[in-house]
Amino acid sequence: MLNIVLFGPPGAGKGTQANLLIERYGLLHLSTGDILRREIANKTQLGLEAKKIMDEGSLVPDEVVIGMIESKIELNLFCNGFIFDGFPRTKAQAVALDNLLKIKGTCISVMLSLKVQDEELIRRLISRGKDSGRSDDQDEEIIANRINEYNNKTAPLKQYYSFHEKFQEIEGVGSINDISHRLNKVIDSL
Ligand code: ADP
């Protein structure tokens, strides 16, 4: 299996690039943000609880997102591989993911980390907020909190994947096409 962690701060372009990667490599896209937003739209108990946290720009508890990913992996074991988008976001999530994949006889192939400066992220998120309808993209304070959460809890995962020799950093500024070529080049050389 080809299992990719697509990594980077909010607004780095993970969703856009994930869509191109799933087409090219026939992968299954697992975005915890999308799964949570579906729960909110369906007004489930989990959705109701997650909404409050997401509206502040904080992280949903580890056990919630780990449980969601576990059931998705379980249901899709016979695909070419997974692209994890927005997950893992903490060390506990990364360790849980490694364990889950190990039990299934597979592992993470690579972490592709998109690098974009904070000022550019804020600009992109504000502009996305104008037409996405995502409430967490429409308030500068919430955006700042998401970037803070990323810097404090999520960015340290770069060291975790580096230690396991899975970390690859990709310049995330440029045209969608250029960035996509950069990602493909790394994957094709694995
Ligand atoms: P972005 O990367 O633009 O912040 P996401 O759709 O990945 O967008 O995430 C939106 C929100 O969903 C996050 O701010 C957080 O509250 C919640 N969330 C998504 N994935 C996770 C995760 N793996 N762990 C904890 N919270 C998560």
C-alpha cells in the first residue's frame, strides 16, 4: 500500500493537492476535517460536540479522531492506500496511526509536508472564507488560534516523521500545478 500523510498548516493547500493525488495514485482520501463537518451536517451527537471546538479553532480530542480514522481504515483495507489529510495532528494521533497500520500489516510510506509562511496562510484562509461558508475561515481570531494550535501541537510531528525517516518537505507556494509536480516527484522516487 502507498500510505501518505499530507501535512501542513491550515491553508497550506492539503485538500486541493489531496484531490490530485487520489486521482493519480488511486488512493482513498481520509480527511478528519471533512468527516467532522459531515457529522455536524448530520447533526449527530459527535457533530454537536465537535462543532463547539472547531468553531474556536481548537483541536477535537485525540480519542474522537483516532476512533473515526480506525473505523475508516477498517472499512477500506483493500484499497491501494490512504492519503491522510489533517490527521495526525498530535503525537498521540501519530502513534495511534502507526499502531493501527501495523496491525493491518502496513505502514506510512511518507509524510509530505507543505511549507507556507503564516502571512500567506492568513491571506488564503480569509479569501477561502468568503466563498467556502466555513465559519472557522471567516474570523481572524479563530484563524490565529488554528495556526497557534498547529505550531504548538502539530508542527512537532515533523520531528517524529524525520526520526522515522519519512519526512519530506515541499515548497507550498507556487501554482497548483507546480506544487502537484513537486509532490509527484517525491512519491515517484520512493
Ligand atoms: P484546516 O487544515 O484548514 O484547519 P481541517 O478541515 O483539517 O482544516 O480542520 C478543521 C477543524 O477540524 C480543526 O480546526 C479542528 O478543530 C478539527 N480537526 C480536524 N482534524 C483534526 C484532528 N486530526 N485532530 C483534532 N482536531 C481535528
